[in-house]
Amino acid sequence: MTPDRQPAPAVWFPTLAAGTGADVFTQRLCDALEARGIRAQITWLHRRAEYLPWTVAAPTPPGWANVVHLNSWLPRRFWPPGIPTVVTVHHLVHDPAYRQFRSPAQAAYHALVIRPRESRAIRDAGAVTTVSGYVSRTVEAFSGRQDVKVIHNWVDTETFSPVQGGAADKFGPFRLFMAGGRTRRKGYDLLPAFVAALGPGFEIRYAGGIGAAGSPVPGVVDLGRISAAELVREYRATDAVVSLSRYEGFGYTALEGMACGKPFVGFGGGGLVDVVEDGVHGFLSQVGDVASLAQRCRQLAADKARVERMGAEGRRHATGRFAETDALDAYIETYASLLRRPGGDAAKDSSDG
């Protein structure tokens, strides 16, 4: 078959249902491909497939699929043979900077189970993509693979968008919105110190539920888990978006808030530096410095013009550098490049689970 007669990509996603941003990524990518006219389908695998893969039947790939797109943690049991494979790494738990956020049990699990699994996945995939330049560098250092491709995440900037006609004048305290799991990596343990450093004059609203729920934090409106529609309403109604996360592979919360025209305040670690430019779209402080974070929030509360200016810059950035069309073009070209290779560059066979 000549290069100009290659078949169009048709993508199957056998995916672990992890309840994290990786699920959001897969659903958004599948929906965007279908909207573009590319056939795509997700087969959600029970979370047990990660821990006890032999207890979950391997699904049969659709007969029409000519590319399979996987998460790097998917056990080899669920890799279909003979189909070109793309693997995406969202964040690398083997990164030395990530070590401090693991319990001893997690560290052992990552070392004994995930490390060999992920190493083989990165080695054997026809193509490897990451969601940020930071993650790409950690993957290259971990695996030695030098052809890792960065394709940034995106959001639907029509759904995640500012209030039509601009925000109305708002009375009352300066509102901060936070979203994330209740884990140390996400900085939930820093919330009481942040509230204390912030002082009066603020309303803090927190959405999220993954991780251990602690005692309610005084001064924080705990929203628990909220729907996608409620999430957009919170972004639109807030004055600024804050994150206490110590480590991010990308930073969905920052991008979602910026797409809604809100400045972002958080720690400048991991993939967040790919998303937010300090002083332009918001502020990035040293990881763990809640006093600096609180000071930045007070600066925004005292300067409405800066809030509006940073929000507008963030919106432009979200719709420009992180445009869905650019990301989708990059994924489609990645799939097509595999189909152009002799034999389709199918994944190598290897036992795992």
C-alpha cells in the first residue's frame, strides 16, 4: 500500500478506571477523535485489573481498530497483540522528586510491580507521549528512550469559559476555589496553614474527594465531589483559582481555571511550569511556601485590575498554546506515523500479569 493510501487511524483505548485525571484525559481524547471523524472507543477495565490482572478477563479488541492507545500502567495481559501501540505517561512515580509523597507500601508496590511494568511499556510501545515537558524529561531519564513526544493536555474552552458578557461586580469576600484529592501530594495537609496565613477577607471553597477525608477545615466550604457542570460554575464564580499541590504531571486545575478567565496561584513544581507563567497568568511560589501563596492571594484581592488582566492573559494562553485542535492533530499524526511503518510497528509480546 502506498503512503497516500494508508488507512485512517481507528483507535481503541483499553483503560483502567482509576478515578483520576488520566480517566478525564482518555474520555476527552476519545470524544475529540470521534468529533473529528476518527473512529474511537474506550473499554473501561475494573480497577482490580491493575492490582490483580489475572482476575480480569482481557477484552477482545474491536475488529476495526488499527491502533491501541494505552496508559503506561496497563498490565501486559491487556495489550492486544499485532496492533501498533501508543503509550501515554501522565506522571512518573519513579521520578526522584516524587519519592517523598509515597508511603512505604506504595514505594514497594511501585518498585516491585509498576517499575518493571512501566519500563517494558515505555520500551516496547511504538510511540510514547507525555502531557508536559517535565514528564518527558523524567521519562527519558528513567528509560533512556529519546523519541518521547510531548502533547499537552487541553480543555474544552467552550465549556470552560468566562461568564458571557464578563463578570458582574461582586460584593463580599474575595473568593478562592480549590480542587483536588485529599492527599499529601495534592497538599491537602497544607490547607489549615494556608487558611491561617491568608487571614480574614476571603471565602475558600474546596472540591474533591480522592484520598483520605480528614476533619473539616475551619474557614473552608467543603463541597465534596461535584459534577462537571458544577465545576465550571465554581470556576466562573470564583475570583482566583488556588492549588496547594506539591507535584503535578501537568496541571488540569490551572488550565481549567485559566480557560474560565481566572488567575491561578500555586506552587511552581513539576508540569505546572508548562501551564502557568509566573506573573503573567497568575503566581507560582516555591513548593510548600504557604505564606508566599497567601501573600499572592492578598495581592490579587487588593488589585482588581490585575485579577482581570491575569485572567484575560490566562484565557488567551488556554485557547492558544493549549488548543484542542493542536493536541488532536498531534495525536492523529502519531497514530498515522505508526500505520506508515512497515508492519504497523505492533507492540512486542511480553508477559506481565
